[in-house]
Amino acid sequence: MTWFDIGVNLTNKRFSADLDQVLTRARQNKVCQMLITGTDVQESHSAWQLAKQHQLFSTAGVHPHYAGSVQPDFVDKLRQLAKKPQVRAIGECGLDFNRNFSTREDQLRVFEQQLELAVELQKPVFLHERDAFNEQIAILKRFRPHLAGGVAHCFTGNREQMEAYLDLGLYIGITGWLCDERRATELRQAVAHLPPARMMLETDAPYLAPRHVRPRIERCEPCHLPLIAEELASLTGIPLAQLATSSFTNSQTLFGQEPHDGQS
Ligand SMILES: [Zn+2]
């Protein structure tokens, strides 16, 4: 079994001291491919550099938390980055009305600008959404006919919300959130209805360590991805090997295509 972790925050400073060991442990656990998350222009640049250095993939985008601090030329910067062969998606982008670190107006504007870029470049989108489901779906419906696909990263919602994303042809990213029996009640019921053809797996490392593991995981790493898959297997009744094949194939289909006009 080989695994593809579609959400790793490897530019996080919690990995700066031992990134090589983190990547070695990931490969020992058959986590062979990763998509490094970019959260603003600077981080997206660092993510791309890491991806290039370690033969991985990355995203280029601005997280809604940072929508209020973008520079006027941020779309140009993202466009430049998105042309690098390692950069396989626009994001993470979306709406986060949970903490509202940026105003809703800024979040909506910066999200739409990134969707426009994704359409222009025909790159998939790596979507973040928290407490903004209705607004996010409304915008996505508008863009969907022109988008080259995408994934609802770190999906934590209920069945109805999941099916709305599926209806838009999007993939669903499952993190260690699934392993939290207290907070993930609805998600744990929803995944029983998630078709294997739309599943992707992600650790969101160093965040969202699977909570059911003892001794407790202090810092989530890509090597923990199979633990999330095991939980998903037990909730869905789908054999682990089939989950590995489906999620890897889905991730490779969306993010693994060789870009047409790549430059290094
Ligand atoms: Zn996110």
C-alpha cells in the first residue's frame, strides 16, 4: 500500500529542526507523495522550494485568515508560482467565518480572485471552509462550470454538506479530525456515504493529530496518514488496501498530471 498525503504544512516552524527525519519516517510508512500547503504568497514560495528540493508537490494560495493582508500584486505572484512544475493546485483558499481574522469582504474578494486564477490556469483548487458553508457553496456553484476540479480540504461537515461538494464534482479531504469521536459525530456518519472515487486523505501536519492513538501524538506528521485511513476503513467497512488504492489514484488524478508548459 502506498499513500498520498494531500495536506502537509511542511513550512511550519515545528518541522524546521528535523524535516529530513519527518520525510524519512513518512517514506518508511509508505507515504510516498505529498502536497505541501501554501497559506500566503511567502509560504507558498517556501512550500514550492521544499517541494522542488524533495520531489514533492505544493499549492500556491492565500488562506482566508490572511486575506486582509494581501498585496495588490498577490495574484501575479501566485500566477508566477503556479507555473512551476511542482505547484499542482491553487489554495488553500476559501472562507473562514469561524475566527474572522480577515473581514468577510476581504475573504470573499481574495477567494474569488483565486478562483479566477484557477480557471485561467486550469489548475485544481484546494479549498478551505469553516463556518461559511452556504457562502462558499454559492460561490463555487458560480465558478464550477469553468473550474478544473478541486478538493474540499479538511472536510469536517455533515452528510448534506458533503453531498453538496460531491454534487459539484469535488473530492473530499479527510484528516485526523475524523478520529475525534466527540467533535466528529456527524462527519463519522457522513463518511459511510462517501464514494471511494471521491476520497482523499491528509494529515494537515503538524495539526490535527489523530486523537485516538496512545501514547498521544504530540505533533502530527505525514507518517501518521495510515492511522487516519484505518479509522476511515473501520467506519466505512471498505478494506484498507482499497482505500489506499482509491485515495492514491484520486490524488494522483487531480494533482499528479504533468503540467503542459512546466519550467523549473
Ligand atoms: Zn485549511
